[in-house]
Amino acid sequence: MASSLVIRHVALVPTMIGLAAVLSAGTVLAVVTSLRGAAATRRPHVPGPGPRVGVRGLTPPREVASLRG
């Protein structure tokens, strides 16, 4: 592993801090990528059909019948 090669040239504590930083950055990158993928595949909410409307799209059907006489 790369950390064993770094330990030969640098002290143990800075090597472990560097390794922890690299692993933390990878974890954050994975979570962000996962959340973006989940948001992209989520379907938007589409409400169900509303109340029926009349001929012109504004008047309810029973009022249309009463207007016809």
C-alpha cells in the first residue's frame, strides 16, 4: 500500500493524518455523487386529476347544462 512507502520517508503521524484526509475526501465525494444520482432519477410529483370542467374548460358541467336551458 502507498502509506507503507510514505512511512519510510515521513513520520507515522503525518502519514496517518494524510491517509485519513484522503479517505474522508473519497467518502464525501461518494456521498455527493450518490445524492446527485438519486435526485436525478427521482420522478417529480404529478398531482392526480382535478375536478371535471365544462366545455370551455372553465365552467363545471352541471352549470353548462343549466346555461343551455
